Amino acid sequence: MSTPLFRQPHPLEEGGLLSANIAKAGAVVFRCQSSKVEVLLVHRAKQDDWTFPKGHVEKEEWLQEAALREVREETGVRSVTLGRLQDAYYEDDAGRSVQLAMYLGVDIDRPSPELQNARKGTAWVNLRDVAMKLTYENLREYWQKCVYPLLHKISRQPNVRARCSVIYSSKESYGLGVQMLVRTLEQGRVLAKKYELKQFRADVGTSKARQVLYFLTNAPSTKTAAWWAKEQSGAHVVNAYGIESCDAKSVIQSKLSKLSIPVPALFPYDTKGKPKNVLLKSERHGIRKNGIFGRFLQDPWLLYWEENLQKKGWEEHKVWSVGGKLFAGNSKIISEQLLRAVQRIHGACGFEVLSVDLFMNREGKFFIIDVNRSPAFYQSVEAREAFALFVSLLSRMS
């Protein structure tokens, strides 16, 4: 039975916060070991049962954020979210109706030989044995009906090559990033092609179900092209919801301002010399020279940088996220607070992959200055490899 996987990137209709009928969130996490697929289960000592990692959604927490947090807390695994599964329904011990929002995640880390086994209280279980291992009948039924068919496809076609089209605009400076991303996709056994946005035609061929489209562009016509591709070809468009609903920086800024995420509240000047709330872009992203306000902001930006950031020990960093798993040039900057902030952006904007520019000081405090829905990952080999696996799994489960 098919599930609405990848069809619900935005958890709830109204903002994605906890509603009265959803009390818990969790995930089915799997990993590919050679030709076999294993699923991560949790043993709860108090109840003496085996189940999926899951738990209560905290106040103002996004569902995907809660699911990933529960996986981290209960298993220590930081997984990549592939999409949302069907919700599960059951009654708790007090007879209350519970709606459980479930996600599908994959563990892509390569542990050393001594860490191959799961930590105490968890177990990696062969795909064929999961139903027997689960304690509760309702979860066994949910597994067989909603999850097993998807993972069974992966186990049956380990050598099938996915197809991915990378669409870019020649008017943007993504050239090197496009080349490196396509090369990494090919190395990850993905048949990748690049297309200029103006001449873009989805090369679906006879393998519609295995076509994934990635728009590596922020051009205004991206929204229309993504809609056309999705409707006409049936392909999976990465970040489809975000492209449709967050097609301007002002929209992203508005969403971040409602999420308690650290962002700079005030830029020193706008074009008329008056204070203005904006989502900052840093010097190395071209605002001083190439941005539309470049000639106005050159001196104020330098002043702001020198007086408020550089002298106080703030440094600029870039972080990439693939399905909620973070990658950075300096992994030490990835704190629990930053992780949850980025995962909250995933939920608010409906992005499956993204990059974030931020400033962080020596104490680990940070504020976000930019969010990009179309990262090339060109500064992170690990992020590109994770994206290649992400694309491959999307294709194989379609």
C-alpha cells in the first residue's frame, strides 16, 4: 500500500505547531548494510517492550523536530529525514486517543567497527524480523501496511541507479557548484544531468517514478517551472513546497521571526538611510558589490561588521542540512540549539534540504543571516554525498 510519503512536508495546515489531536511524534529509522536493510528499534526497560523511537511533542515544537529529537535522545542516531509517513492511531494506557506523527529516516553515518552495533537499549533488526520484534499488535500492523512495502523496494533493488536532473540558471553564479554536485551524484550511482532553466524539459523517459528534480536556482521563474515539472511529469521535486510557498526572502524572514530563532532584528541602514528590518546577507555573498543595494550599503555594512561583530569575536559560518542532518566545515559549531533551530526552519518553510549562513561567537551564541533553499553543497563533500544518497533513496521508494 502506498503512503503519502513526501506529500506532507509542512506538518500541519496552520503553522505546524502542536494541535490537540497530535500528542506524539516518532520515526522509523533504517540503514543499508551492503545488500540488506536494517531497522532501528528501541527497548523500553520500564514497559519491557520493543518499539520505534517516539515520544511527546514539546510545547511549540514542530513535528519533524520532535521526531528527530526523540531519535537522538533514545538512540543517539542523527538521521536524515526522507519524508512523512502516514500517522498512526492508538489508545494509551489511560484510554486516551493518540495520534502519532511518523517520519521515515535513514542513518548515513559510517561508524567504526567497534561501534557497528546499536547502543544499549536499542537494536538494528533485519527487515524481515521487525514485525516479530515489535511488541504491540497495532505497531506490527502499521509496519506491515505503511512502512515495510517502502523498505522492501530498497532491499530488492540495491543496484538500481536513480535519475536526477539538476536545473540551474546561467544568470547566477552556481556554475562550479552545479558541476561538483552532478559529479558527486554520479559517484553515488545517480544518473545526473544538468539543464539550463530556460531550456528545461524534464527528461523523464520511461522511468517516471525514478526521476528526481533539483532546482539549483533562485530565479523568479523557478516556481512556475517546478509546478509544471511536478504536474506534467510526476517527478519528485526536491523542496517543492518551499519553492511554492517561500519564493521570497521576505517570506522566509517573516516565518523565522515567528519561530524564536536568533536573527538580526535590525540592519543599520536601508537605501534611504533609515533603519530597516531585513534578512542580512554577508559580504562574501555579494551584497556589498553585486547586490541591488550594494552602492548604498558598502560603508554601513563595514561599520556594522567592525563595530558589532569582528571586534566582539563573532565569526561567519555556513551550515548545510539534508533532511534535518547538519553538515559544517567546522563540526564543532553544531550544537543542540543550532540543530533544533535549523530543523525548525525545515518545518516552517517546508524545505527538505537547505543551507544557513550565520554568525557565532566563542560562547556558541549565534544568529542567522540567510537561508538558502537551493544549496550546491560545494564546500562540503559530506553534504553532497548525503544529498546523493537522499536522491537515490527517494527514487528507489517511488
